[in-house]
Amino acid sequence: MTGTGGVTRVGTAGWSIPRAEAAKFPGVGSHLARYARVLNCAEINTSFYRSHRYEVYARWAAQTPPGFRFSVKVPRAITHMQRLRASRGALAQFISEVSGLGDRLGVLLVQLPPSLAFEPRQVRIFFNLLSTLFDGAVVCEPRHASWFETAADRLLVKLRVARVAADPARWPMAAVPGGWLGPAGDGAQAVVYHRWHGSPRVYYSAYADDWLQARASALKRLAHAAHPWCIFDNTASGAATADALRLRALEAAG
């Protein structure tokens, strides 16, 4: 089956603009407004640590052009403290808040703690509940080895939840996309979500040119059948912004 394909989205965790890259984000306005004229997505991580009012999300959306999209990280109170259990009230509040993004909301990111093993019943209950509250794309970044076994992948497919491809990967299969990859398993009409944290020093290191070139080549093939997202999370040293710009340039060069 052939997919319809989609826009490749490249951005960073947050939208700060390092001083060294400021000239590449010209114009007036807030950092977000300038960022959104150059890159076409951003991941909101602050939602993991604290709630934001509907009006805050609406204000962020208003600073971006129509084609821009946000992904939003589900609060740690749900993923790390409640560990996906008894989460209806907290999820409902979160979905109500992020609805302020309107059509700028693209993806919800469910990042799990390394200690959270795959439990089929609880996973099914949680993601089925989430699907009743939110009808958009959902991706999951598990970090326990049990999530990379066949049974876990099959359940994510049934639930239509994509598994994040991460770098550096804690486990070999964590480096590649998994879970829901479209009706034919080829990524058709599905989000394929990459989170790149920097290597060898996580959150700090910039990526080498040959690594980025390999990613750009892979994205070119993937974009024919999928909706790829690439989020650079190596923000501690400002490397994420430069890496995102380099990847966009390599992608455009073909």
C-alpha cells in the first residue's frame, strides 16, 4: 500500500534561539515568532514539569504561522508518578489545557520512566482512555527493555500508538521507529517521531555532519510514506538549534 506522505518536521525541544544562531532567525517579535518562521515544529517540554493554562497555549499558537505544529509532552504526574494508572482526571485536565493550541497541536508525547516495564493490561487501559479524550497522533518513548519485545510492539500497533526512535538508544530497537507505522506497516498516514538527545554527551553534544547526512537521506525515503518528526533535544549547549538548521539544509539539498 502506498502512503500519502507528509511534511518532514524538524525542530527542537523548546524554541530558544542561541546567540550564535540569532542571525538565522531574522525579523521582529518573540523568540517563538522568529523561530517559527524558520523551523516548522517545536516540542513543548515544560508541560512535563508543570501545567500551563489554556490561554498560554493559545498565545503560543497565535505566534506561529498556519503550517507550524507543536508536540506536547504529557505531564510526569501521569507518566512517572501515577505510572499511567488512575489518570483520567489528570489526563482530562491536560487535554483541556493543550486544546488552546487549536490546529497547531500535532502530537502528544508520552515519555515513560526507565523503571516502567510493559504491562499489557495497563497500557491498553491508558491509551484507550487517551484516545477517548484526544483524536490526534500519540507517540510513546518507553525506556524499559520489555517495551522492545514483539508483544509490546503488537499492542502499540493495535492501539495506533507510534514508538519513538531515540538517540542515543538504551536498547538496540529503541533506535528505530516502532509501534503504529500505518495500515501497511510502512508509515502511511502515521507519525514517525525521532528524538535526538546528543551523543556522546547526552543533551550537550552536537551531531557530526556524516550522522546528519545519513538522517537526511533516511528522511527523504521515509517522507514518501509517512509524517516524520525530528526533534533535537541536545539543548543544554545550544547545539540543538544548529543541528536542526543543518539537517534542514541537507534535506533541502537532496
